[in-house]
Amino acid sequence: MIENEKNIARRDFLKNAAKLATGGLLLASFGGFINSCRKMADPYAFYKVNKNKCIGCGECLDYCYYDAIYLPEKTYYFIDKSLCVDCDKCVSGCKQAAIQIAIARYEIDQLKCNECQQCVPVCPSQAIEIPAVNYQINQQTCRECGQCIPVCPQSAIHISVPSYSIDQSSCTECGKCSSYCSHEAIHVWQSNYILNQSNCVGCGNCITVCQTEGNCFTYSVLNYSVVQGNCQPSICNKICQTTCLQNAITVTSGQAHINTSLCNKCGECIASCPFNNFIPAKVQQDTTNCTKCGKCLPVCGHNAIDKITPAGYQSPYIDQTACTHCGDCYLGEVCESGALQKTPANPHFNPEINQSECNRCGDCITLNACSYEAIVKNDPGGLPIINTSACTHCGDCTTLFQCPKDAISRWEPASYHEPFIDTNLCTSCGDCTEKTFCVDYHAIERDLHTAEIDEDSCYKCGKCEPSCRFDAIKKDHS
């Protein structure tokens, strides 16, 4: 400060000396002295400013006694608001505290965050803390339907999907599986089953199988009987007695007798008697409660059940385009005849989620919602947070990364203001750009002005050269 005041005093002295009217002779002799000094220093060398190095800070002005350095306006520094992320890194580098930044805060909405961890590597300061969750398939409950496969954006779910079909040879066309399928993939045309009395021998097999269904068949005549007077054992040689495997028929006194406690109503006696001596038991049918299960058809050995198919009848089948392979029809054991068939995929492998491919987005649970809860989220505990003590407010978590669930947000306090450089405090020193405080975003810019040296005013004292810390002032010998 003292040296600067001396410089100003000496400069004023030189200026005032020229104004002395009575010192004209002195001025002439003194001017000649200065000019001779200038010529003696180096008559062909001048100090010049390198425009490529000068940043227009104006620090050299105070070192020139003769006002030979011309800089009408210092370089103007400002912040490009479209590039600045309010990280605050530049503030500490400004010695004049001219940079004004209002720090914003970044937060994670824990209700939106699915803990995918995709944002974690984006943060250069490792301030984002997300629990290390993973997703797995419970092989005990998985139906291998494969409905979760297209939901996964990473194709990390691997399932060998089986196929389901109907064995038409064993299907009774009861239609129970059709109503059991919520996707309407099973197509069964149910037929009507009608008792043909002319062929019925009253065996009662239809009654037995129908008891667990509609209970449509009952006896109107319970037992077999014999027509008195028709029996001629001497002619037929008691063929009915030898034919009955249950030993329920005996022939005595020329007449056949039936032990109803032994008779199984097989009808063999009716077929063997040439004299129509036997009257079978009689079955009747009430179709009101018929479930059309078709169980009566295969158990009737005498073609006494007529199957009447509906118009447009087709063999039962599963529409593979509609089938979701859920396996409800198969695993529900709805088919008593075993006509529903499951064919494993070839090759077959256990369902799994490839952990190296999975990005833990959680779509397999949130978008798929497995009906059988076969996809399990393993959560080690903890909540997703941004560690405020480690966060540098760089904003990379929002500018360089777009959270698929929009869970990361920028929060601005009530006192927030846009970043700026206070021109009243800024000395145009250039530290904020020359020392690359904003190396990541290059948000600090400047309107550059450079200095010039007036050769006529310059006395080549050389004090300006070492004053420039940017090495922009050099003696030019050209």
C-alpha cells in the first residue's frame, strides 16, 4: 500500500512538472533526459500485450507509472444458468466471495423408489444409498406360465414354459375344465345322454357313477324276476343256471329261481334264456339335474345310453393362443378322467432370474403381480436415501440420469435464487475460469477484454512485465 502511494506521488510529480510555466527550461531538459533514457534502454524494443494470454484482469494497471497500459473495461464474468447445477464448488475458490450460489437439495421419494440401484453408479460422491435388494423365483409356487417373461425389460427371467392339451380318447366332455379356465382357452361341446330302455338290463352302473354328479338315474324296479310258466329247463338244459357267475339262479321243480341277494344284475341270464323267462330290473332317468359329465356312457356295457351331440360339435381342445399356461386346469385336479395333459418344454430347466442380467427394477412384481406370488423380493432392510453429508449437489442424479420411476427430485429452499457473480465484488481475477473451478459443467463464462500498451507513453521501465501472472506482457524486439 505504501509503495503504491509512492508510485502515485511520483506520477503526479511528473505530470505537474509539465504545467509549470516558469519551468519551461527545466521541462525541456527533463524531457530530454527521459527520452534519452528510453533510447538508452533499447531503442528498438517495446512492451506488448499477448492477446492470447491476457484475461483483462487489470492487475498490471497499478504497476505502470505512466498510464501507458490501456484497458477501458475489465473482463466481465458471469454464470450460464442453463449449465449451472448449483453444486457450490466454485464458491470456495473465489477469494472475493463474488460468486453467489443458493444450494439446492436432492431427495429420493421412498414411495416411488423401487430400489433398482441404477442411480447409485451415477453419483460421483457415492452419496446415494440404496438397499441391495434382489428378486428370485420360488420354484415351489411357480407355475412356469411365463407371463412374467415379457414384463422384464432386461430379459433376465428364464422359464421353460410347458404346454397343455386334452387327450380326446379319455375326455368325457364333462366341460368342467372349460368353466374352470378363466381365460376361456378350453373348448368343450357338451352332449346330452339319454337312457335307451330297450337296451337297458338294469345293471345300475349308471346309477352308481351318477350319484356324485346329478343323481339322475334311479330304480323303478329294483330286482330281477322270473316269468312263471315260461321256463323249460328240460329243453334249454338249465343254461341260465350255468351262465350266472354269481350262482344267483337255481332251477328246481322245472322253474328257475333268482336269489336277489346274490344277483348283480349283469343281464347275462336275459341274453342266454331262449324263452325270455327273465324280467330285468328297471332304471329310470331324470335329465333335469344332468351335468352332462358323460360318466354313464363308458360304464354301460349294453349300449343303453345314447349320446346326442349338439349342432356344430367339435372334439374338445385347448386354444393355445388363448392359453396362459397357468396350469389351473391341470393342477386343480378338475379332470377326473385324466384327459388334461401337461407336456414339459424340451429342454426343461428350473425357472430363475439371472442376477447378472436383472436391473432390479421390480417390474416383475409391480407390473406383473404374479397370481401365485412366485416372484420374491429379498430386501435386506433400510430405506433409499441421499446422504446429505456426502452429496456435493452436482445434480448428476437428475441431469445425467433419468430415474425410471421419477423418484429423485431437486428441492429448492424458500431462499433460493439463481446463481450469479456479484460484479461489485468481482475483481476479474479469472481464478474461477483459469483454475477450472467448474470443470464438470463449464457454467462460468466471461466477456473477454484485453489490455494494450501505448508505445508513445511507455518508458520501458519493465515493471509491468513481472506484474502479469499470466505472462501476457513481453518485450517485443521485432
